[in-house]
Amino acid sequence: MTKRIYTYGASVLREKALPIEAITAEIRELAASMMDTMLKAPGIGLAAPQVGVSLRMIIVTYGIDVEKPDPRVIINPEIIWHSDEMESAEEGCLSVPDETGFVPRWSEIRIRGMTLDGDEFEELLIGWTARIFQHETDHLDGILFVDRLSFLKRDMVKRRLKKRLKSEVNIL
Ligand code: NI
């Protein structure tokens, strides 16, 4: 079952999401519906706050740069180390429709998380997998990619988003 995707202006996108304490049936259900929602959108990553749930769960599609997309659910994701080097690439977000921008991200990260089976793991991520992981964990701290754009671009994009919000209110 797919869920509604919350977009720019929704307060849930600005909250600090809470850790998941136990993998219950509800958590599994949330993971399944997030997966459906992401694949249908379609997207290559999704965080629980984007479907209105302020919990620390994300989906990261591994291997899109080697054309072997493998979307994985990660619970309580953390970045425990990062390279000094950063790389810029163009990102978008299902919660910020019609906007893209170049975002600097660490090129290598070491991460920790838990699978839906409750197995804790650590691994080194590079390339797009590392980028998606950083984008999605940002969502759990209330940060959107537009917050990380260069000052001028950020100003322009935010003005456009605010205008769009206003016009949505007018339609209602
Ligand atoms: Ni996003």
C-alpha cells in the first residue's frame, strides 16, 4: 500500500525523528508501505518523515551507479565516520517537487544501522549509495537538500517554494 508523500512546508519534515526501539509488526508494515511508495513515485531513497512518520527509518537504493538497483531498508541509520573529501552532484527529493540542485556530500562514509531482521551492521559506502544515505539521514534530522545549496541558489529555490505554498493556499 502506498502512502501520501509530505512536501515542503509540512512540519513533520522539520522534526528530529525518534529512534526505533523495537521491530514490531507496525514497523514492518511501515517499511513495506515506504518501499511501495518509493518504487511507485519513483524514487531512489525515502525517509519515514516523508510519509508523515517521525521515526528513524530510511530506504537507500544501493548500486544505482552500477545499474543494479537494490533498495534496502535501514533502521536507526548513523554516520560514524566520513572522508574529508566532498563531492557535488545534482539531487532532487520527492518532498521538494520540481526542484533540483548541486549538493556537496562526503564522498566516503562509514555507517551503522539495523536491518528489518534486527541485525546491526556497519559498512563503508561510496558514490551514489553514500550520497543517498546522507540525503535520507538528513531527513531524519529535519534537513532538506535545499538547505545545503549554495547561498544564492538556496535563496532562489526557497522563494519559489514559498510562492508555490502560497498559491496552494489560494486554491484551497
Ligand atoms: Ni529527500
